[in-house]
Amino acid sequence: MYDLQKIRNDFPILGREVYGRPLVYFDNGATTQKPRSVVEAMTNEYLNVNANVHRGVHFLSQQATDLHEQARETVRRFINASSVSEVIFTRGTTESINLVASSFGQAFIKDGDEIIITAMEHHSNIVPWQLLQSRVEVKLRVCPVSDDGRLDLDALARLFTSRTRLVACTAVSNVLGTVNPIADIVRMAHAHDVPVLVDAAQSTPHMAVDVQSLDCDFLAFSGHKVYGPTGIGVLYGKERWLDRMPPYMGGGEMIGKVSFEHTTFNVLPYKFEAGTPDYVATTGLACALDYVSALGFDAIGSHERSLTAYARQQLSQIPGMRFFGPSDDAVISFLVGDIHHLDLGTLLDRLGIAVRTGHHCAEPLMHRLGIEGTVRASFALYNTFEEVDLFIAALQRVVAMF
Ligand code: PMP
């Protein structure tokens, strides 16, 4: 039983009003709201446990370390990694991808090599590779997107050459809601002996992820998009790659022995975790992953898919409606006639509806679509059909103004 009212009670913010109207929060692709259990677990840790992890002999430090390492085990289970050595805590998807670009780049990418990305990537899976270009002459080859918002897999197959060193691809587009066939892409890349990095920022909140069955080599996600705190995320990497990659940052925690002449590095995953980690956020993240796991992705996915289909069907009744992408997942991007996306978003806000407008950190995709931006409604496990009705009514009012 998917008890939506009970679920909503877990998220106090959903009960608030904006401009004297009930809040309808449809900006979940940007960040999700937090259940009370996540906030309480973090507050409890600050109030009752707080001590720096890993280095202390004293009681609190050991308790904080236990919570932190249990959180790593929770993440391992959530993505079905084979070992906690493969679970690196980062600040989020962006840092995870930068880590791979920097460290994998240093170890495995030489002048003349190539990396394949796609035309629907978020800036955080484009710019780190461009930064790498300031160190080595690496060419970015870009898999095109069709008019209906899907990757052209035949074109992708033709992009591989003997110089391809990595494929970096999003699991779900944050603009189009396209769910990409990651397992097929991994198989295609592995047939060329090329590893694959998956940007799972938009998939982890909506569908189960199993890194072993996907067989991906790296996978990145952010805690805040999956009902956890900000400032914490994960990089999964296969041990056989991580072992051969140099550290990303230097400092405490990531070392074995240090002298002025020579420093050795810690074992995985600590080699990639310099400095004091956000050990309170890891507790919050684990709590959030437990929360979604208890509901189950079958139930979450089925609720979100019917909500998305209903919203899209209702939106399609509005004259001048233009959709961008297939909305396989809980994301709908649209424009109405030639009304500017910012005008739509601003007026919707005044009616209590929170949506996102703009290029959604995917400017190259906007160029491909020949637009400047869209309005994006993105749904979460706590959204309701009544909220969709409020959104549609508000949008009809706004459109009528033009
Ligand atoms: N990739 C995708 C597909 C995203 O949607 C986002 C967030 N909008 C990111 C990467 C970056 O995530 P973060 O800002 O949490 O690092």
C-alpha cells in the first residue's frame, strides 16, 4: 500500500504555504525535500555523538566512526557494490565526476585519446572533461540526440575508435526525462574494452541501481537529490580502476606514512577521501536511502510514472503546448507557444507552484533543441494528483494572461 498521506506527513515542508497558497513543489530534479527522519538523525548526531571520525581512541569518535562506516555499508547495499572499498564519499555528483576526470585522466588519458559523452549531458559531465583538455589533448566525441530526445545508439556505435578511453553518460536526462539504456551502452563500450562512467544523479531517486548487473565502471550520485542532505554524494568505482588511479586531493585520512621525502597512500576508499569527511551528512544520506528502500522502488516508480503520465496528458490539453523529451521518468520539460519560460515560471510561482526554468545546466542540449530554455516540472515520491490539478489550473490561468 502506497500511503501518500502518511508519506507526506514525513516531509513537514510540504505543509507550508507560499504567497498564502499551498506549496506545490515540482522542482525535485533540482533537489528533493527531506523526511523528518533524515533531519532528526543528523540533529541527534550533532547534539549527542559529534566527534571527528577515524582518528580517535575515545568513545564519541568511535561511535561517530561506526555511524560513518555503517553509512558506507548502507550505500554499498543500495547500489549493490561488491565491497565498501568501492564506495567513495564526495560532495556530490559534480565532485565525483571531477574526481574521475582528474584522477582517471592522469592515469589513463594521453594526448590524442578520446572520450565519448552525449548531447544530453549536464554541465557537470561536460566541463570536467574540458578542464582535462588543458592538461592533455583529449578529444570529446558527442553522441547525438534525436528530435524525440533519445540517444542515437547507431551513431554512438560509430564514435568508438582505438583511441576511445572512456564513455561518460547520464542514466536519466534532467531535462528530457529520457531513461537511457545504460546496460546496452556498457555492453557496447566493453566490447571495445572501454570503461563507462554513469551519471546517476537523476536516476537514483526514481529507480533501483545495481552496479554489478549494470557492470558500469564508475557511477556518481548526489545525496540531496535522493532525499538526503546537501554536500554529500558518492562515487562508485570498480576496485581494479580505483587501485590504479592516483589520489585526487592530498591531506589527512588519505595517507599511509608521510615524510618530507616520501608519502604513501591509504587503502581504498580512503585514498580518495582527503580531510575530515562530512560524517554527519553520511548519516543523513544513509537514513534517506533507508527511507526510499523501505518504500521500495517498485512502489515509488509506479506512483511517479502514473503521476507523470497524468500530468503530461493534462498538459497536452493546453493550446500551444510543446514538450521536449519523452518524460520516461518523473520530468516534464515544456514551453507554451512563444511565451518565455521565465515568465511562465515566475507567474506559476506567484500561484504557489515551484518549477524550474532555464537551460537546466545543459546549454549544449538547448542549442541542439534550438531553444534557450524550458519550464521543467519534476516529481518526487510525495507528489499527488491533486497537486498536478493545481499546477494545471495555475498554468491555464497564466497562459490566459498572454
Ligand atoms: N548530473 C545531472 C544529470 C544532474 O541533474 C545534476 C544536478 N542538476 C548533476 C549532474 C549535478 O549534481 P550536483 O549539483 O548535486 O553535483
